[in-house]
Amino acid sequence: MLSLMDNAVLRAQHAIPKAGIDGGPWPQPVAAGGPTARLLRALLPSPLDFLETVQSSRCAWDVWRGVLPIASLPCGDKITKDQSNQIAEQVSQTLLTDSIGILVKLLMGLAICLQQLPQEFESTHTGLPAPPASLQEEAIAAAESVLAADQRIADTIDGLECMIIQSKYYINMGKPRTAWLIGQRALSTCHVFGVHNGSGDQSDETRSRWEAVRLKFWNRDRQLSLLLGLPYASPLLQRDLPTVDDAYINTQGSRAIWMQLGVFSGHVTDRNLDPKKATFSQTLDIDHEMETFKSALPFERLESPSDPNLSLQAIEDIFLSRFIFHNIRKLLHLPYMLMAMTDKRFEYSRDAALNASREMLGIYLILRDPVRPVLSICKLEDFHTLTAAMVLIINLLGRPANPVDLQDAERDWLLVQDVAEEFRSLKVLRGCSVAKQGSRQK
């Protein structure tokens, strides 16, 4: 903490003054505040540099909705100048308080924003007090040190909302185990405070925020536990069970879809954690449940995000949920797909895993659309895509060719090549390590 404070103070002393949105620096509170608050404020760039960073970043708009009370603002392809000005105004109001939890959340938002900057930003924007990568590391390190050192902050609703952004930061970095550990801590805190059974004496607004945090981490924990092969932290409560019907979907929207995806992830995790008792019929039961769910939802309503009236957030809600659905189905059938190489009884799992992998690659190319990209730095989705491509390649190389499979084989090779080309572009534009692995040519 002391070294971070020294770095921040030195930068403040030697940085070239720049005019902010109102011709000046960030406002300061009447009271100086404690050393922790001063440290967190010192890490913020000037208002003008802050605005340029926010507008240049591919940071998801819902991240800032989680940091500041800006849910009423419309969600477009990019954060507009008016929206970034409103963010800056709310940041100014935030800096007038000494709430450490809110200041930490603000730094988390800045860190994930810096994470999503294009590579050319550093060479064209020289006003930041440090290179974006260094500023990002300092911001996340300072925020994490506060959360780790003071349980009184971590156990507040602001502290838990910080952890949502923190776990997303590590998911983007391709560090799912760190994100999983953050989620385990957050869910344990929710359990201690009785959020899972609706107890507590908070106001309706505060209770709603606690419940939103619990459900967010509940679902993220299920997805990460499935990927890592680890137990999830919280059981499925009866009141959380989503109902798959038109009326519920129309009122709950993507929340209902993501809750059900969490249920499916839990089913596959339960099977995987007890492999000696796992049966093929159990796998088929889960598959049947997933197919029933898919047929009741508008999963296939859009084939491409070409509608200019459809926001990137709407595209993400639709296509990312489809991507995760097919990833779960791929992982469900993957063990038996390999058995199908020598045993025809498991041919269904082979076909299901291949179809799920094809769907994932097609959706990934939509999410990486060069005109309206939904994903920026998100190494976990890149990794899921890489494993889906490997499933197709293993099948292409491991089975003897026959006339019936030739058409599928040609299509699969083309799809894999398209994804590999996307990885090569991503490696150049973003320096993504996962894309670098996926774009290698022998």
C-alpha cells in the first residue's frame, strides 16, 4: 500500500497539468479523508484523460452500470460523449465522499476499462500519468489490497459489487481459478448475511442489490466450477428455479435464461465430480432437459447481428447465452464422444458434441464481428472457442474418411480456418495470448 501511495504521489507531482471537462482537476472533498481514500483518489487520471479512456475502451456498458447509478442511460455500441460526460459528473460526486467501498469500485471500473483499450491507444494518448498497462495494474492492486485488508469494506454491498467487477476482470484475463475464488468468498458473505433466504433488515433497494449480487455470483460460480472441475459453492434453492414458459421469459428476460444455464452447469458438474457413479443414461437425461429448454426459447431468432437497431448489449444477451448453452452441451457429451471412436453405442454423444462445437465457432465469429464486435479482451470465451475447434480437429483426424462425412469434414475445416484467422487478427490487434496459441500453424 505504501509503495503504491508513493508512486501515485510522485506521478501527481511530475505529471503535466491538463484541463478537465470543466477546465480543472477532479473536485476534492472538504475533509481531506484518510490515507486510503487519498491513495485511491491519487490513482485516477485527470477528468479529460479519464473521459478519453472511457470513450476509447471497449469496456462493457453494464460494467459502469455496476459502478455508478446510470442504469437509465441507453446502451449503444459505444459509450457516447454525453454518456462519458455523465459518468465523469457522477465520478466527481463520488469523489466528494469518503466511502472507501465506492472509491474501490470506481478504481475497479477504471482497471477493467483500461484492460479493454486498443493497443494503439498508448501511442496516441500520452496524457495518462502512466502507461495504461501500469495504471491498470496499480489500480487493481490498490483496490484488491483494500478489499483484502479490511473485511468491513468487503462485507458491504459496495464491496461485493466490487468483487463482481473484479471477477469479470480476471475472466477477461483468462484466470478462471482466481475468479472462482472471488466468487466463493462473495457467496460465503451472502450466506452469512442470510441473503439466500431473504433475511435481514435492509431497505427494499438494498435487499434488491444484495439479491442481484448473489444471483450474479451463483451463476458465475456454476459456470466456472464446470470449467475447472471444482465443486460449486451454493445449492439450487427452490425459489431460484426458473420456469421455462413464455410469460416468465417475457417478464424476466435474460435473467431466466442465465439461471437455467446455471442449473445445467450444476447438473454436469455433479456428474463429473462422481465419475464412478456416472452413467450414459444420466447424460442423456441432462441432454433431453437441455433440448426441451432450447425449444422453448428464442435461441435461434437471430442468425446475425446485422440489424443496426439492435444494440450490442442485446446481441450479447442473445448470442453469448447461446454460446454458453452449446459449451455446456459440448462438455456434457465430450467424455462419451471419445468413447464413440471405438464404440458405436455412443455415436449420439459424438454428434451432439460436434454440433455444439460447430455452433460455438459460428457464434464466436458473430461475437467477433469486425464491424460491430461484441467481445474485446475476453480470454475465457477465446479458450472455450479454442477447445471447440480442437473437438472438431480431433474428430477430423481420428476417424476414417467415408463419403457420408466428406461434406461435414470440408465444412468443419473451413470453420476451423475462419476461427484461426480470427485468432491471428486478435493476436495482432490485442496481443491476446490465447489467440496466439489458437493461431499457431504447424
